[in-house]
Amino acid sequence: MKKINFIDSIKNPIITEKATVLSEQNKTVFKVHGKANKKNIKKNIEKLFKVNVIKINIVNLKSKKKIKQGKMSVKTGYKKAIITLKKGQSIDLTIGI
């Protein structure tokens, strides 16, 4: 089994209306690697963004079948992590890594 690199475990931030509301509560949402776990994600977020992580919630979104223009297609599933940061800290998603 190949070990996951710390940059590879966090794919990209999820910026939606719901994620924006969560940012008011010191929470940030990221799409993560399918085999990443909470300990791995916490270590990587703290290393990349230099913040203190209090809590991590992981949600597995399953794939869905869609019919588009009469053809069956599959919207792939993914794993997302909702990260709660220490009060007063935030991650600026506009800067990048």
C-alpha cells in the first residue's frame, strides 16, 4: 500500500454557501483523499496552514447515477472533512499553498 503524501491527502477546499456559513463558526471544508483518516488530516492541515485544529468531522458522499441528455452517467463520490479551528484562527483560501 502506497503511503499518502501530506499534500496529496488534501485535494481542494469546498466553497459553497453552506461552507461559507460554517466559516463564521471557525470551520473550513476540504475535499480529501479517499483513504485519509482524521489523524492524518489533522497533522497535514496543521503542517500546511500553521493553525491549531480542534475537531475534524468526515463525511463520505456516495456516487449518484444521473441521466444527462438521455444517457446514464455517474457523478463520482468523494470524502470531505469539516475542520474546526481554534477560536481566532482562520485559513485564507484565496492565497493557496
